[in-house]
Amino acid sequence: MKMFRARLTLIFIALIGASVLMAGLFMAQMLQQSYIDSLKTNMERELRIILSTMDWSHRGSEPELMKEFSERAARLKQFADARVTYIRGDGKVLADSDSNPAEMENHLHREEIEAAASSGKVGYAKRYSSTIGQNMLYVAIPVQIGDKTDGYLRLAMSLAEVEQSIRKVWYVLLGGLLAVFLLAGLISYRVAYGITRPIELITSVAQQITDMNYKYRVRLNKKDEIGQLGHAINRMADSLQLQMNRILEDENRLKSVLENMISGVMMIDREGKIVLLNRSAEDILGFSAQELLGKKFDQAKQQFEFTQMIQECIDVREHIRDEMIFYYPSERILEINLSPISDSSQEWTGLLIVLHDITAVRRLERMRSEFVANVSHELKTPIAAVKGFAETLLAGALNDKETARSFLQIIFDESERLNRLIGDILELSKIESKRIPLQFSPVHLETFVGHCVNVMRTEAAKKSIELDMQVPEDIYMEADEDRLRQILINLLSNGINYTPEGGKVKVKVEQLLGGTSEAADDKVRFTIADTGIGIPKKDLPRIFERFYRVDKARSRSSGGTGLGLSIVKHLVELHKGTIRVESEVGVGTKFEIDMPMIH
């Protein structure tokens, strides 16, 4: 814009300067011509006065005439301040006020003489005089005696004064021209600045808009075309800002949706390059977006089956759905949906791939299947026993009272076990579906744990097992008392069942202070330890699974259903707690439960 302003200023200066220069030249020319015309008029008038006051009759000899005319020429020069020359009709110079006529050449063919002779009136000429070394103006008139031209009278005046006057005019003109140039430069710059500054502002705002900065506006108070252009730019910026805000809002919304989707989303363009990859897709595929974006799908280090499926969808351009096992970065089952993408003209533009991790779904389905199988297996044993002993009784054993009583006791025990199994299954189902609302209330732990231990003392006494508890007197917590009792009774029962006679089961409660001073961060730790048979290390990760037993024969003989620890784990989690187990075969087992004091 500065270059344009400079060019505009120079154009204005050149136009003004050229105009002033042309006017100066014309004025100088006119002034010079006016001087010369005035000088011609004066010289012609002087010549006619001289001509009317002189006697041109020829008396005497030629030398006498030359002398007489020379004296007259000398006197006239003093009054007229001009060179006076008398020329005979044949061109011979008779007298001259500045030179010796004898030394002067014939003047018949001089320009002014020829002009006077041809017109019969006045002849003019302007030329350089080698005699006096100056530019001279010559004016000559013919001397008529009768009808005959007897000679010519000529006045010559130096143009030095005229040239000096014109030179002064030129000096004044040049000085004025310089002043005009300076003034024209200032005015031109101001005019150019006034024209280009709004354009510069508009250009700056347009550049900001090009750089996606839509907050800038043109500040113009003009109402001309430039002002209208500025207002149009402002309206365009308002419209672009509104549209860009909508686009950014939609883009952020779409980006937020993509980034927070559980399913992985991948997009491939028409050239086979990966152009979109959300966070879930990165986690599923095991590669970051930086590693995959811009690469072709067959060069993205994906397993062959997945690449082959993409190529098939590109070839057939139809929706494809399939399940596939991925082994990297971990083994997972993925549901893959591939959908071709078309633009408004139904031209194929790429491929959209949606990845669903259905590993958990398939695992739950497998667990459900295993659960049904385990339930069937667990129910089959007591039912088979009841059926077998009932058939034996019906076959005649009923008549033997001792045998009948023994069989009926077995049927009763198995039905009790069956009842407990069905009860535990229903209980676990309710807990897992979170259909059991917890009723939290303050619990005094010393009293609560004491009641639980007293409930189990009779069973412990049968095996001479010592029950011990260490609970501070002043510990309270918020919990569902019934469910908390179910947890402790289950763990104490397990400890008694799997501890040999003469062993020991210990319950310890302690308060764990949180990282801050607020009581809400404090926790209560329940530790239930026994001196039982212990659990092998290989079985520790699975003891909370449903129907899992370390020693199936011993578990059944103890009357266990295999669901107790699973119920305990779910109840602890409902209290927002955690449960851990440590065990050593032949030494004993220790369960630790941490629960928040306040919910």
C-alpha cells in the first residue's frame, strides 16, 4: 500500500508540475513575444519619426553624404539608444552609428531589407550580430522619393535587455515551480494518504479475515464508495464470523463425540489413506493417530484379516459386518462394521470403519453359559442323591428302620443343601443386578462384631476352634448392618469350616486415617485370619468366582455352595470397599476388607 501511495503522490506531483511548467513556458514565450512586439512597434514609430524629420535629397558628393549621414546616425543613437544605419538603394551602407560603413558589406540581401523591399513598408529580422556580438532586432523601412525607393533606414536594438528580463522570468518561474512542487508534494501526499489509508485499513482487515481472525472491523466514517466497501467488508466479516462460529461449534461437538465414543472410528479416503482415527480406535488398534494418519491402510501394520476385509469392502462397496479376534496390543474380540461413504452425487469417496470391543460381552455370555452349566451340575448332585435314596426306600429299604432313617437323613441334608444353593443363587442374582437397596446407618463396630462372633461360637466349639476379636471401643461407621453381618458371618464360617480342630480364627478392626483432615477420607479395615489349611497361590485369583472350589470334595462335605465368597465380594463393592486375600498352604488365610467410614 505504501508503494501505491508513493506512486499516486508522484503522479499528482508530475501532473501539477507538468501543468505549472507548461503554463510557465507559455507565459515566458508570450512575455518574450510581447517584449519583442512592443519593441518592434516602438522602433517602427521611431523610424517613421526619423524619416519624417530628415531630408533625403542628394546634395554633394558621396563622401560628403556619408559624412553627413554618419553625423546624423551618431546623434540619433544618443537619443534613440539604438544602432542607426543608412543604406543606399543598391545595398551599400552609407552610414552606421556603430561601425565604419566602408568596412561593412552590402546589405541588400539582409532579411529585414528584403522584407522591407518586398512589402514596401516595414521589414523585421532577429539575428546574432557578429559586428557587436549580441542578438539584435532589426527594423528597416524603405525611403521613397516619388515612386522610387532611394534607400533604407534601419534601426537595430540589442535584445540583451529582453533576454535578461526573460531570464529573470525564468528564475522566478523555476523558483515558483520548486515551491509549487513542494506544495504539490505535500498536498498530493495528503490526498494520496486520504485515498489509500481507508484502502489500507480495508486491506488489513481483509488480511485478518483471511487469517481467520474475524474480530477486526473497518473503522470508516465516509459515505463514499470506499466507505460502502468498508461497510461491505464489515458485513462480510460478521457473516463469516457467525458461520465460522457455527462450524467450530459443530466441529467441536463432533470432535467431542468422536473422542468420547467407546467405539473406535476410522475413516479411509478414496486413495486408501487413513484420514481419521479417534481415541478409542487408537486404544483398540494399539497405534497412535500420528503413526497411522496419512498412511495407506495396507501399510498400517494391521493384521492381515483386517486389511483383507477393508480391501473387500473397497472392492464390493457394500456394508460388511464381521467379528474378528485381535491379538495386539492384547487379545480381544472386535465387531467390525465397514460402510462405504458417498458424496451428494453418489460418487464413492471413502470408507467408514466402526470397531466395537465385544470381549466383555462374549465373556459374559461364556460366564452365563458356564453359570448355567455349573448350576445344573450343582443341582444335579443333590437331586440325584435324593432320587437315588428315595428309590432305594421305595424298593424296600423303608422296612428297615435304621436304614430308612439313615437314608431319610441324607435326603433331608441334600434338600437343605439344595435349598441353600438355590437361596444363594437368588441372593447373588439380586446383588449383581443391584436390586438390593442398602440402608446405611451408624454401626458401633465393637458391639456389632461381638454379636457376629457370638453367633459363630457354637459352630466353632464343635471343632474346638478359638474365636478372637480385637475391636476398639470408639469406632463407628456407616453401613448396611444386615449386609455387613452377612459379609462377616460368611468369612467367619469359611474360616471355621477350613480350619482343623484346635485352630484359631481372629477378627481385627482398625481405623485407617485418610490423606486429609476430613473424616470422609477415613476407612475401616476388617481383618479375618485363620490358621486353616490355606489356599494354593494358583487358586487365589479365582476364589471369588462363582462355584469355584479349591477342594471340591472337602467343600461339599462342609456344606458349601461355592457362592459365598462371590456374594461377599459383591456386597463389599456395594459398600464402595475392596477385599484382598493372602494365604499360605498349611499356615492359614487372611482376608482384608477396607470400607469408607462415611458414605
